[in-house]
Amino acid sequence: MFERDNENYIYELVSKNIKKQRKLKGLTQEQLAEKMNYSTQFISNIESKNHQTFSLGTLWRIALVLEIDITVLFKEE
């Protein structure tokens, strides 16, 4: 995991939380991608440890599809 003072930390944190929330909703990457009209590969890249950057708009859409508040994606445990 990246250190908190590294800008990549937030991507890693959000990626981990997306994966966690997706699994809690019982969705596969393919199902989430389909609901968002994105490719499965894009969702896979977001959730991977070799993170991909993503926009706030993408996070907003993910939160809508997962029916969660967007702030859940930023929670540190």
C-alpha cells in the first residue's frame, strides 16, 4: 500500500473500496461494467493494484450503480 503522503494512496484506497462495495452488492466486475455501460477491462483496471486514474464522474457513476454515497469510496479503515 502506498504511504498516505503519496498521491497514489487515494487511487489505491478508492480502488479497494470499489471492489469491496461491488462484492457486498453481489456483483461481478462484468455486471458492474454492464450496468455502467463501461468495459469489464476498465472496471478491472480500476480495481487492480496497478491502478488506473479515473474521474470524479466515474466515481459518481459507480456510487449510483452501487447505490452508495460517494463518500463511502473514500473511507479509510
